[in-house]
Amino acid sequence: MIPAAFDYYRPQNLDGVISLLQEHGDDARVIAGGHSLIPLMKLRMAEVPHLIDLQNITELFGIEVGSKVRLGAMATQSDIINDISLASAAPILKEASLQIADPQVRYMGTVGGNVANGDPGNDMPGLMQCLDASFILRGPDGEREVKARDFYQGAYMTEREDDEVLVAVTFDAPKGGYAYEKQKRKIGDYATAAAAVIISRDGSVCKEASIAMTNLSDTPVFCTDASNSLIGTSVTSDDIKKAVNGMIKAIDPADDNRGPVEFKKHAASMVLTRAIRSAWERA
């Protein structure tokens, strides 16, 4: 289908973007890679009278790696995969990005678009909650920082105001073992269930753990109970089962074309069990 008519803008700086957002309010949307917004517009599920392209905003690009990692909102999945320093500092990002869609999508799909849209099926929101990342938003009153774990309110509903732009994602370089496991029906599909896990150890004992899952509720699910249940344990099969049970209580999947609720809970259990085992082996 063809989208409804719209006005197209391509400002040269963020001040221009914010000015357009202030002028047009909720009739305006920014576009990064376009893989979420354009299909909705073509299906007439979203009508956007004013479309603002971010491709010329140079400060939104780039990846900075140190003790703290900063991903520009316009960094693509392909950029993440090919950045050697990032793969060393936060290898879970590369592991997750390689499981997103296909190479064509990864060349255009951006970090900012993936996390800011509020789509519960996207991979990056849950991963960013696992990393305890922060989102940097800029609007007319300057910049503010929102934790990924506080950003999502519901499906396609976030803490971002209509006149704000997500400019970057930041997080401390993770330590320990990691895993991103995903079950999907076919290449390019959204996850039926996906799990991001980071674990650090002190000898044979789990020192820290962070667990989040994707596409099993209206928002990504970071589960404190599941994460904390592993701390102080040797991550045995029984310990893993307890963590998985904690997560199953936290998710709220719905029946859809990926399967009924009980199937999704089973898939979540299998995926999370694999992710915890893999992260523990790498720790």
C-alpha cells in the first residue's frame, strides 16, 4: 500500500528537529532507519502528516567505547557488529545484533529507532534493560537521562515527550559472562521469546546477575527477582529453574500467531535456561 500524503523534512541539526517537533506536535514523527515506522505508514496504521528525517544529524552517529559505552542513536546494527572495540567491551551487543532480522535490515536499522519506538517485539529494549543502560533525550529544555528500566510504559508508549529526540544510549561496559538467546519462527521474524543475561562470578559463586526478556509482555521485562535469585548460588540446575520460574511469573504473554500463552511460557523457559547456562559458562 501507499502511505497517506505527508510533508518531508531533512534538517541539518538537532535544533532544527526540535523546532519542527514543537511546531507540529503529535502530527510529527522522526524517522531513523524507517523499519518500524514506514511499514505502519504503508498499512495506514499510522498517519504522519510531518515526517522528519534524521539522516543529516551528524552528532547522532558514532560509537564511543571506554569504561562507559555511548551509542549514537543513528548507529546501525551493522555498525555494532563491525565495531571491534565494542565487540570486546560489550560482546552481548554483537551477539544480539546478529540475530536481528537480516543483513539488509541491519544496514539501515538503528539503535535509536529500535529502543525509542516502544515496540515490545524489538530486541534492543530488553537488552538495554539487562545492561542497565540510560537513554539520553534532548528537547526544548535541554537533555535529560532516563533509565531503560523506567522508559517503557506500554506497547508503543514511552517516557519520551513529543518534542524530544533520543540522541544516545549509554551504559557501563559489562563484566562477566553474557548470552542473548532468541527463539523465532523464521529468519527475519520477531522473537517468540528472547533472553538477555549477564552474570559475573567470584570463584564458583555468582556475584551479580541481570536478566531481561523480550516480546513476552507489552513492554520488555527486566526481572529483579529472577536476577537476584542467582546471586550467591553456584548456578546449578535447581538455581536456574528458580530464576526461570521467577521470570515466568513476571511475563504476561498474549495469544497471537506465534502461539498460545502456554507455548510462549514454555519457549521462554527454554530460551532463558539456555541463556543462563551460556552466560555462566562464559563468566
